[in-house]
Amino acid sequence: MGKSFSVTGICALAIVVFIGTITPAFGLNKVSKSPYLGAVLIDADTGRVIFEDQADAKGYPASMIKLMNLLVILDAVKAGRISLTDPVTISAGVSRMGGSQVYLKEKEVFPVDELIYAMMVQSANDAALALAEHYAGGMEGFVDLMNKKAAEIGMKNSEFHSVHGLPPGKNQQPDVTTAQDMALLSRELLKYPEALKYTSTQLREFRPDAPEPFIMRTHNHLLRDFEGCDGLKTGYFSAAGFSIAATAQKNNVRAIAVVMGSPTSKERDKHARALLSKGLMDLVQNQPAKSPETPLAAPAVAEKESAAEKASAVDEES
């Protein structure tokens, strides 16, 4: 087994003490800290913690919550309750969804598979709600499934109240999680190798047959510039700060790094890269001799850009 490494070995990853509290809507405390609210690095195979720093500090997951959406949907597909080819008819409520989106229109019809791409690549809130309505009849029922799954896999410090991770509205509670819980969630999701085809996609056309297809772009910069990275999800809104759950594989070993609540995307990405680099080094150096196995991986996918590039998303989500 591998050994843990110190904070000084990760380009000055500092100890951060979180003294804020999580409060209801219209009183959201800003939880971001420098360099982050909390961070953790684990071996995806065994779950062994390689590094942690305030990993149980509670913060807001923002769009990282969509990793739980994906897990619930893939569980349902595996159980035969829904299919990736199921047609989903867009409701009026979905068409009014705000934040990061693919601008779904009432009565449009898309397969489950395409809506998953929209949710994971574009971080589309409207796609997340459409999937919730299709499987569970609406957000409330789907959120119940999310919290049930969180309890099942040991996410002891998480509580979900939405399917999209947006800041809560009036009389609503915020979604709450920790870096440690997001690492548990990411590891559980990776039990589905097909999850990586969604989380590794950098660029994809939505409505490809339209005169001007919508170009979906990932918010995960590590897919472009960190070798072996093939997921998973970023999250951001002002009070939450910039967060990421990232994974990468090398030589048949895989690491998962979570950085929550950084003040900037640049700082978040810097520490996520440092964690993954050190984690993969630790795992490669300490892996036991064994027969070659098929790695849990999918290549980062970037589909060809079209003239509709102008329809792409802004760099950060909300």
C-alpha cells in the first residue's frame, strides 16, 4: 500500500481552518477560503486516503451535485427502470430553468443519454431537472433518491435539496457536502465505467441537426491539460467558491482528488493538479505486482467544433 505525503510536498497546500457555518437561504455564508475550504485525495481502487486537509469541512457542492444525479440515473438504468434511449418530453417548468443550461424548450423530446451529456458537459440545470422529472416525477422525488443513495454509500455530512446545485431560493435550504463525501460519491460513480464517457467529454454539439447547433463545453480545465484526467465535475457559485471533483489514471492506477471552496478557478485547478500528480506518483510507486487489467478509463472526448461556436457556454457555471 502507498504512504501518505505531507502538505509541504504539495506545492504549499496550506491547512485551512473552517470556522463558518452553513445557514439557510438568504443567509448563505461565503465558505470559500484560500487556498480552499477542504481537500482530499484517495485511491479510487481501495478508497485509501492519501491526503486530506479539512476534508470534513461543510460547504456547498454547487454543480458537483450532478455527480449524484448521474449515479442515481445509472443505478436506474442498471436496474431496468429506465433506458438511455427513453424519450424525455420537456415540460414547461424545465423550459424556465435558469443558470447554466442548453435552453430546452417545452415539448422538445430528447433521449436520456443526450440529456446526461448536457448535464455533465454543459452542466445544464434544465437537463438535470428534465431527467429528475422523467425518472422520479419531479425534483422532490428525485432529491429523496439522492439523499437515500448518499446515506447508502456513507456520505455522512451531505444533505441535498436540489437536483442542480443552484443557490437556494426563498424558504429553501442549501445543498451541503464535504470534500470527503464528494470523494466517496466519485468513487461510487466510477463503478460504472460508462460514467467516464460523459465526464471526459470536452466538447459536444447539442441539437446537432439544428441550423446552428449549441456547442457544449466542459468547465473542467484538467481534461485539457492534465494527462490521464477523464472526469469528473466542477461546481461554482459566489458563496460556494470554486470546487472540483477530479480523477485521473496512469499505469492501471487511479486517483480521485476533491478541492472545495477555492477563491478562484485558477487556484482550485492548481491544487487539484498537484493532488492528482502526487496521488498518481504514490500509487504507481507502491502498486503491488499483478497481472495487467483493463483500466477504468475513457479517453477525454472533444467533438469537432462547428460554426455555432458562438453558442458555447461561459467558462464557469452557476
